Amino acid sequence: MTTLLDGKDIASRIMEKLRENFSSIEEEYGVRASLRLILVGGDDAAAIYAKAKLKRAKRLNVDAKLLKFPEETSMKELISEITSLSSDRDVNGIMIENPLPKGLDFYSLADTIPYYKDVDGTSSRNQGLIVNRREFMTPATAAAVVAIMEHYNLSGKVTIINRSPVVGRPLINMLLNRNNTVSVCHSKTPDLLEYTRIADVVVVAIGKPLFFGKSYFTERSSVIDVGINYVEDSIKGDADFTELNGYVEAITPVPGGVGPVTASLIFENLYKGTLFQLKGNSKKL
Ligand code: NAP
């Protein structure tokens, strides 16, 4: 029987703990943690992710605001806005919603956010801290994969199919930091099956609906599906859940797998960063 790796359950445990953590910050410091989301242009997916964060913020009593900018906003204007939020002591976390309109460079903008307000964990400093085995605010999607693996005691040989800076690259080092043996594949890898079939855990994140069927796995495989693909009115993963359920050892559903864990870990980063700022630690790392 295939084990369902239930991201909703993990996310609700994280949210419960975070509710306590944010309320203890309020009690101890008289501060309500605050988050500013930067949304540029009219991308539907970016707006949906932002709205979902506002909803979670409400449940955690976090002061979250969505700052909307028109499609034609320049890098210079955005950097000026981020600089002012960065120096505002009443703002604890900043997040730029992806995807951005063409011509705007997400990673250059992320690097203008102080690392202790970088709730997405994508700035060069937070990424570098992972490599140096001093993880602080880690990219939430990679952290969600790790959280699912830890919750279900999954480890060993892990194959990641993705080398992007938000998923594959931080995940390689986070998994190495936890003594896994990691292989990484991408669109130029010949014979993906050679890498997926030898792994205990396969993380798929290529953004192609239902791409991975039975032939990529064995009955011992655990599949963590990061893919989010909008197909007509529904959301599909990169793995063919219907074909794999009942065949592989374990699998995350989509929706209800990596997504909700990722969304709640953004707030775990906010909690860490807020505490760090309140303790006056911002020069220590
Ligand atoms: P991305 O930057 O486009 O990266 C996609 C990766 O997949 C690249 O490394 C690419 O290889 C590789 N790839 C594409 N086609 C392939 C193929 N046929 N065979 C092998 N590798 C292939 O995308 P991303 O931002 O990392 O996101 C990936 C997916 O995760 C998307 O579906 C996205 O919506 C989803 N996502 C989900 C969450 C969540 O919380 N669940 C969060 C973020 C992203 P190259 O490097 O060679 O191009």
C-alpha cells in the first residue's frame, strides 16, 4: 500500500506551533510581527500565492499587507521601495511574489532585502549560509521537502529533478547537511530513469503536468512532487498520482502535499527573522 505523504497535516502542525510562537512574541515584546508582500503586474498565480499568504497571516495574527505595483514598474523603483521597507523597524519580513513581469530580475531584488527580513530565503546570503552549514532562513519550498522527509523518516539516496535557485540548488545542500546522498538532474540529463530508479526518494519539480509515470520508479520509491501545474480548472503535479498511487512506497498528493508546507514555512522564516531583529542580533551572522 502506498503511504500518502500528507502535507496538509504537517502544515497544520507547523501553523499551530507558529500561532503559539507569534503570540509569545507579542506577550514578551509587545510586537505583532509584520510582513509586506510585493506584487508586480497582473500574473494570476502570483496574486493567488499572495492572497493565500494573507489568509495564513490572519490565522497567525500577523500584520500582513499586500503592496501592488503596476506591470511597468522599474527595477530602480522597486529597489527604492524595498530599501525603505528594509529600514522600517516596523516591518519584519519582505517577500517579492513570483513570477515577476519580464525585465525584472527577481534575484537582484531579493538581494536588496536584509537577510533577516528575507522570508523567502532566496537572497544570496541565506543561500550561502546553507552551503556553509549555518542554515538560517531557508528557501521555503526546499525546506518543505526537507520537512516532509523528516516527518516521514525518509532519507538515503535522493534524486532531485530540478536545479533552480528556489528548489534544487538549496535542496542539494540541505539534504547533504542531513547526511543524504544526493543526485541532481535537469533538462540536459540523458536517461533520467537511471537516476530516479536507484533513489529511495525522488523529488520532482520540472513544471510539466503528469510527466512522471510508473517507468521512472520502483515499488521502493518515495515521490515528493513539487510541481504545480494549472490544467483547465484543476491543479496537477509533475507525477502521475493516479498511476503511482498503489505502486510506489509513498507519494505526496497535489494539491495537499508540498504546497501547504511551503506556505506555512514562509511564516516560520518570519518568526525566526522577527525574533532575530527583536533580540538585536542582526549583526551576528
Ligand atoms: P524552473 O526554474 O523552471 O526549473 C525547472 C527545472 O526543471 C529546471 O532545472 C529544468 O532544467 C528542469 N526540467 C525541465 N524540464 C525537464 C525535463 N523534461 N527533464 C528533466 N528536467 C527538466 O521552475 P521552479 O521555479 O524551480 O519550479 C518548478 C516547479 O515547482 C513548477 O511547477 C513550480 O510551479 C513548482 N513550485 C512549487 C512550489 C510549491 O510550494 N509546491 C514552490 C515553487 C515552485 P534546466 O535547469 O536544464 O532548465
